[in-house]
Amino acid sequence: MNRIWASGLVHRRGLRLAGTIVGIAVAVALLATLAGFFAATKASMTRQAIADVAVDWQVQLAPGADPRAAIAELGQSPGYTTLAQVGYADSPGFEATSAGTTQTTGPGKVLGLDPAYRDDFPTEIRDLIGKGTVLLAQQTAANLHAAPGSVVTVKRPGLDPVQVTIDGIVDLPLADSLFQTIGAAPGAAPQAPPDNVLLLSLTTWHELFDPVAQIAPDAVRVQLHATLPHDLPANPSAAYVDVTGMARNYEARLAGTAIVGDNLAARLDVARADALYAQILFLFLGLPGALLAAILTAVLVASGSVARRREQALLRLRGAAVGRVVQLAAVESAIVGLGGSVVGLAIAILTVRATFGQWGFGIGPAESLVWAILAAGIGLLLAILTILIPAWHDARETSVVAAQVAVGRVRRPWWERVGLDVILLAAAGITFWQQSQGGYQLVLAPEGAPRVAVSYTSFAAPLLFWAGAALLAMRLTRLALSRDGRAVVAPLHLVGGRLAPLVAASLGRQRGRLAVGLVMVMLAVAFASSTAIFNATYEAQSLVDAELTNGADVTVRGGQAADLGPYLNAIQLLPGAAAVQPMQHRFAYVGTDLQDLYGIDPRALTSAARLDDAYFVGASATEAMSVLASTPDGVLVSPETVFDFQLQPGDTIKLRLQSESDRQYHTIPFTFVGVAREFPTAPSDSFLVANSAYVAQQTGSAAVETLLIRTDRAPAAVAEEVRTVLGATSGATVQDVENQRQITRSSLTAVSLYGLTRLELGFAVALAAAGAGLILALGLEERRRTLAIASALGATSRQLGAFVWGEAGVILGGGLFTGALLGGGVALMLITLLTHVFDPPPLQPTVPWSYLALVAMITVASGLAAGAMATRTARRNVLETIRQL
């Protein structure tokens, strides 16, 4: 009996069965792909975080501590794969004589390195000129005018200076971590790495500075640099907890004789925050699509509820018990659930293969199997909820007579009577207003505690907005089609001609079903458009972020003792250098707070650097630069400084800047003229922007520490030419915007969003097509008997088409229009709530018109195909259709 029933379903209800299978397949594929993608993304985050760390632990030993004991404890737990000792010594300065002149530097550091250090930690030191064991950092070489073969005098605290001969010049790409202050209080501002660094062999270092340790023990330190075994959990939060726990355990075993500089935990701390952002993006951007696919499945199944009740009535009339009816419904549930699950899993596996380049879900075989089972279970659950349970309920509660379709006045649904749509929209507005005051925030435990948390309340606003807008669209559609559809008679003349009133009356009697179809198209289009707008805005802001961080197409940065001014003319003559602007980068004290100070020519800066209006508060970029230019002693201040020091426009700010004459900090008055949130190359917290001419006049130095270059050729090519002009010993670094953009795009959040975008935009198109085509096709399938009767009575193809295209016009036209409005509103809501994902926040959303046009065309094409098929089918096998239905 079950086999016969299944065969009958396939032959008699094949289209509806296929449509339901497609709906479940889309839901299963989207859920499986997103869930597998999210799990794989977190594992990828941990791998990237680990791979980016050059030295996992920098263990600083207390004066007098035994390095051998510390190494032995480290070998026991957690173990190490590479290990080296590094000596750190403070030097009052270096001195060298070149071309008859003597150059002297300020305080510096002298490092002592194990013989195998360069091989064990290759990314810490990069050779520029020469090789050997006595190496000078690039910036120090520029300050001393030194080269391989130069003799440098090294000053020692409390002892006579010594002389060394330089073997080579090197760069220290990871100087920030190499010279970090280990054991600094949580929240303390990081110190800039030293400008002057000399590197020696560890043996030579001990010879020169062990005597210093007897006189000034605080000037000499020894560190152990180690790489740990990377058998860590895939989840970055769990890996962070493991690593920090191991560090605390190791410090406890050494009883206060060592402090761990945990670079690995610091990197994992960033990764776990990114994992939370990825989780939020998954919920905000992915979950609506999965819910939409599930709702689409439920609507597809519900569209056949009338036919299903008739079939149950016939079975009951022929003596079938409730159990038999439920058993046959279970057969249909199994066919649909298993079929949809298999198809959905196949789609998900192929999608993940295209995204990650491997089979499964981008994770291990066991995890992939778990995700596959869960996804298949969801497909079966959807089939049970939408087919089996309603059939069981109808079989128990409905008699044969009651199974007939009642004709009469349709009562308004309960949600419409209580105004649920208005309540939901009001709640969405209130929630959105509350959340948008500060933007969406990740709630991290303070001071690097191992637990992190996310506030999910922000998700309520878009969810309530989605639900309220859907119900409101249903209400308005039902209202527009009430009273025999008089409100739509005029537009129906385009397809129905003189039959427009009759078509409108027909639509009015089906307003409930049409409202559901319109809302499904609306939600599908809204999902596609909101996702596309958010992702396009994020992509556009990644370029803005790269330009802001880099400063210009190509940026040249020198150290504090470097002057790039002599290179300005040569760089301006390079092919591809369309504009070059010098910028000072000094440091100034605001009270006791040391901040970055940028000296610019406000009238000419924009020839090389891009300034967005979003960078400034209360003024556009043009206005801010104009005010600064008209106020010689003017200064732009960051919002944090304005708040901390309670500044008002026009206030005099007394800054302390270093004078060129005596290298001391002196008080210089400035006038507060504006607020800058962001500025090219500036940090994201506190900074100052002033006129370079005034800074040069007051400090006695016109030195230029930064050059901003706008190019009319590939930035990477121009950057390479600039490096050639500067030479290897200039002490300057050159960065192009494309390279910076790759760094920005390779951040963990960006990787997550990029993969999520590829998945969502593809599924969004499929959902839009399914929402229009399947809903319309199955709706017209229900009316096939009516169309066949009209055809038997002599209706022409045009007359039949009037009913078909009228219905399609309401669903497609209304769905596309309301979907575009809802999608735009949701996108604006997401951009506002997730403002901290953007750096800087966008002034307006970026609309991907080509993608939205593609969605609209596919949606319309799907609906037109369904309508054309219904029209042709209505004129074929008319008598058979009338008898069968």
C-alpha cells in the first residue's frame, strides 16, 4: 500500500512533490553550508593566528635567575619546538664618525643573539646590506651615516664605551613585539620600539654587558624566545584559554623568577574577538536566509493542504483508519524529507568544495559527518512539521464531511485583528533606536580575562522588522484585493482588457493565497538586496580603510630622526607619481598624554591623500582644511582628547613639542579649530593635526618624516621605484595601498565576511527564483481545474492569460517593490547596528545595482516561466484535467 501510494504521489502530484523537495533542499543546503562554513572559519582563524606569530613566548628572566632552570621547566610543560636566549641591554647612545663629522644618537638597545637565532626565527631580522654577527638596525645606520665596515662606539651605563665594527645593516620588521614591555600593567599604553638598535652575538654581548649588570642590574635583561607545540583547539577562544593557562602555570612553577610575554595569546585574543564578529555576521546575514528557506518550504507544503484534506477524506470514506492515513502521510514526509536532505547536502558539499577547495565542510571527517547528520535531520524535521503533523491533526480532528472546503466569508486572521504587524514594527523601531545609540558592541571581559561574551539583543531589531514588515505587507495586499479587487482593476486592464473587473474579482477571492505569495517574493528579494547592500558597503569601506591606514596610494615613512625632504624632488620626477605631499610626524604632550602630531599643508594635502567627510566632526573635509589653513596656529584634535580635556572651539591648547636646538620639550600655544575622528596614517585613538609651517617655525625643524604619493600607475610599481630612489640605508619604509588592502582583506573578520558573501549571494538568487517561480507555479497548479473548465467553455489563450498574468503581476510586482523597500531598510539597519565592523563607518550604503538587477530579472523570469507553463497546460488534456481534479 505504501509503495502504491508513493507511486501515485510521484505521478499525480509530481510538480508539488518536486517543489517541496526543492524548498527543503534549499533550506538544508543553506543551513549546512553556513554552519559548516562557520565551524571551518573558526578553525581557519586559529590556524592563521598561530601562523602569524614569529615568537610565541618571550620569557623575561629576573636579574640573577638561572636560564637553565627556566629552560628545563619550559621543556617539561608546555614544551617547545625552538628556543633561543636573547640579551637586552640599555645603552645611553651610539657614536660614529663619517666623512670627518661625528654623529651621535640618543639612547638605544643592544641585543645579544644565540648563533641559531636567525635560523629559528627568520622573520625577526631581514638583511639589507652585508652579513655577519655585528649588525646595525636600518634606522640607526641612517642616524649614524654608518655602513658595513664603519666603527661604532657603544656607550655603557657606568662603564667606559667600547667600539665595534659593523658587519651589516638589517631591518627589524617585528620591532614592536621584539621590544615590548613584558609585565606592563593591563591597559598601559604600549611604548614605541627604540630608534637605535645594535645586534651582537650572545657571547660578545655577555663580554660587554655582564659587567654592566653588576653596576646597573636594571639595564641588562635576558629573555628566552620560544615557539610552542601548536596542538591547540580549533576554536580560538578555547585556544586562548589553553595558552594563557599554560603561561600562568609556567610562571607559578618558576616562583616569580620569570614573566611570560605571551605573543601567541595576544594574537589569539584578537582572533577570538574576530570569531565573535564572524558569529554575529553569521546570525545577522546568514540566519535570515535559512529561516526564509524554511518558511518557503512550509508555504509550499501548505499550498497543497486543500488537496491533501480531500485525499484524506476519500481514504476515510473508503474505510481507512486514522493510523493508515497518518502512515501514508509519513510516506510523503519521508520522500520529501529524505529527497530534500540528499539534494541539499549535495548542494552544500559542492558549495563548500568551491569555497574551501576541499570536500566535506572544510573541517575534519568526523565534524563533517556530524554537520551532515544535523542538516539531514533538519530536512526531515521540516517535512514532519509541515506534512506529517498537520496530516495527523486533520485525521484525528476532521470528519469526512468537514474535510470539504467551506465556501463563505473568510474571517480576518487573529494577528490582523490585534494589530500584531504594527506592534512588531513599533518594537523594532524602539529596539533599533536603543541599540543604535552606541552601535553594536562586542562585550569583552576586561583586562584580557579568558571569557568573552556577545550581546544578542541587537539581533531583535532586524528580526522584529522582518516579521512586522511581512505581516504588514500581507495586511495591505489583502486590503487592496478586498471588495472584489476594485483597487487593482485599473492596472489589470494592461493584461485583461475588458476582463479586468472579472480578473480583479477572481484575485479578490484568492487574496489570502496571493498575499502569502507576494510576501514570500518580498522576503526573498529583501534577503538578497539587504545582504548585497551590506556586503557591497563592507567591500567599499575596506578600500577606504586601506587608504586611511596607508595614507595615500604610496606612503613613505621615516623614523623620528629621519628627514625625507631631500628625496622629495627625486620622487616627484618619477613616472607615475602624480602628486607628492610631505607630512611631518612628530610627538606632542597634551598635559601628560603623549600624542602623535601631524604637520600638513592643508591647502595641498588633498592633491595626494583622500579625505572623507566622515573623518571630521561638525564639518566637511573641505571646511575642516579651510579653517585649519586660515588659522596658522590652528590644530585639529581627536574626539577622545576633546572629551578628556573638556575643550571648546577657539580654546588655546598648550602643547609641548621637542625643539631641534636643544632636543628638549617646550610649550607652544595652538588654537583648537576642529575635531578629526580619523586622519591618514594616524592612530585610531588620540592624535593632533596642525599646519606644518607653524610646527617648523616653533620647533626650528622643517624635517619631513612622511611622504604621501598619489599615483597614476599601479601603486606597487611606483612603490618599487621609490624604494630604488631611497636606497637600502635611508631608514624609510615604503607601503602601497594595494598591499595594505590585502592586509585589511586578510584580517579574520574580512575573510569570514568574504566567504559568507559568496555563499549568501548565490543562495539569495536561488531563494528569489524559488519564491517567485514555485509559489506561483504551485498556486496556479491548484487552479488548473478552473482554467481547464474556462478553456472547455471556449476561453481563448489571451483570456486565460488574463487570469494567469494578473495573478503573476500581483505577486511579482508587489513582491519586487516591497522587497526592495524592505531590503533597503534592513540594510540600513544592519549597517547602523554593525557600525563597529566598518573602519571608518560609511557615509552612505553602497548599492550593487548590477546584482540587484540580476535578482530582479531572475525573479521575473522564474515567475513568467511558471505563468507560461500554466497557460499552456490549461489548454491541454482539458477533459482529463477536469475529471482528475
